[in-house]
Amino acid sequence: MGAQPMTRLNALVLVGALCVLAGLFSPWVTISTENSLTPIASSVGLEQIENASWAQFLLVAMLFFVLSGTLLRPLVMALLVILLSLGGACIALIVLKYARAQGLTGLAQYGFWLVLVGELLITMGVVGRLATMPSSDRVTQALQKYIPPMVVPPIIFLIWESVIDGLRVPMAFFPSISDILSVLLTSSAVLWKDSLHTFFQQMFFGYVLGALVGLGLAMMIALSPFLRRGFLPLATAFSSIPVVGLAPVLGRAFGIDWESKAVVAAIVTFFPIVINVVQGLTAVQSLQMDLMQSYAANRWEIFRKLRFPHALPYFFSALKITSIVSLISVIVAEFLIPGPPQGLGQRISLSARSGRYDITFAAIAFASVFGILFYSLMALLERVFAPWHSSSRTKKK
């Protein structure tokens, strides 16, 4: 498959392997026992944790296969080595949680941190070596393209969970990944209902209204020199006003229910649409205009066949930007316009006030998923309606 054998061991892999070996024989958890006079603290190693000897054997075996894989064919073994090193970090975290379940409630010691950091260094070393390999075949190109973005989230989640659990951070200060996942599993129906209320009833309605009104007004401005000189500077000035700062005023004008939040989404969407579409309609090259006029095209034909297709990429760029901004604005507006206890903004606000940050992060995760899906939908529509634009064409190698 065009892979080159690795002639030397990657420095990060070597340092990571040494960290893992040192951590296997170092203290893992601190035990604190108190008598009537003074507290006594002692440390427990991996071999002293009850029924955890399997982890020590498994980590050593996995480390042997990791080192063997990096010295063989890196392209063939890269995925296996990455899975093994991430699996080693997961095993270390599982052992720490297992020690917690046995009543060892002290802080994680440097043995655990050495194993965790060592496994992650091995992962980053292999991914870094893979990224610098010559990409002469499709398999290498596919691995270089997809493995780094697939590896980064597990690394972040492992570090997040390990820091919270290893340092015994209370959930009232910051939740762990396991706490957030537990909320996502147990309260998904409530969060789904809140997401539908925020997204469809408030954000989507205002987004569509603002986009349609903005598109229509932009066409009028582009065809009218008076409006271009009179209204467009005002639209540019108004677009810099933080609309969420007007949320209390909009709440007084339109009520505290979903209507005021929809108006916030409409205003946030309206001005970028107007400015971008006017720029796209008016930024036509003079040679193209001369060519259309040489074919005796009238004003409507020039608009329909030249100006409007030219403005479509500008229109979809504004749609993609405002798809995220409008969702954020609606959630912030739910903070500032406290209405019925429904919607992601209300859920985030109420849970944060009560110290349930696991619910807060779960609601943020739902909002992120909806934002990513809606942005992807706008990008897909751009590829469908403006396939000739450079942003919609894929490069062929």
C-alpha cells in the first residue's frame, strides 16, 4: 500500500512509553484515614488496588504491541496503534473509577497521570508521524484526512474526565463527561422538547422571515440608486448594533413568549442578508454587462441571468453565518426575556442557577448539534443551487 517502514522510533512515542512504564510502578491514589488526633495519608499503587492486576498486565501487553507497531509498517499499523494507546488511557481512567468505587476517595497520584499522559503522547506521536508521511496513494491520503479530526475529540474528553475525576472537582464547579452523558441519556426527551421549541418555533421562524425580507429588500436596493445611497449606509450602521441588547425592549413590545425571540432572530438575519446580497448584485464585472447588452438583453434578463446567479454565493455565505449567529442570539434572548420555562436558553439559565452544570452542558450539546446540522443544511443548499461557485467544487487530485 505504499507505506515506508519507520527507521527510528518517534520521540513522542518513546517519551510516552517511558511515562507509561514509570506510571505502572508508581502511586496511583491517595488514601486518607483519620483517627481522633491526626489524619494519616498513604498512597496506593496499581498493584495494590483490589482486582486491578489485569489492568497492569493489559497495559504492559498493549505497550509492547504499540512499540512493535511503530517499528513495523506505520500505514498499516497506525490505526491499530492509535486505538491501543487510546484504549490504554481509557483503562487507566477505568481503574481510577474502580478505585473510587472501592472507597479510595483521595486524589489521583502521579502514577495515574504518568500513564494517562504517556498514552496520549503515544497517540499524538503516531498521528504526527502519519501526517508527515508521503501521501502518494489514496489510503494514506484518507488516513491523513480523517484520523486527526477523529482522534482529537477522544483526547479532549479523556483529559476532561481525568482532570475532573482525578482532582475530585465537585459537579457544582464543573461537570465531568460521564455526568453530562448521564443527563443526555436520562433527560434527552426534555432536552429534545426544549431544542424543538428554541429551534423551530423561535429561531427558524425568525431566520426564514429575516432572510426572505432581507432578500427582497436587497433586490430593491440593488435596482435603485436612490436606495443604494440612502438606505444601504443605514443598514450597514444598524448591523453593528448588538441586537441582543435590545432584547428587553423587544420583549416589552412583542411579549415574553416566542414572538420576541423570533423577532431577535429575524433582525440578526436581516442585515447581513441585505448587505451581502446587495454586494453580490452590484459587483458584476463590466465586461459581463457589456456582453449581455450586446445580446440585446433587457434589464430583467440581465438581472435573472447575470446579477442574481452572481449574488447567490453571497446570499448563501450570509445564510451560513447567520444560521449560527441567530441560534446564539435566540438562546441569549431567552436569558434576557424570561418567559415560560421552556427552551434551551431557559434550561441553561435555570440549571446554572441551581448548580446543575451537567444539565447546562447537556443543553449546550443539544444546541451545538442543532447549529451544526443547520449550518450543514445551508452548505448543502449552496452546493445544490450554486454548484458553479468555487466553494462548491471539490478539488480532484
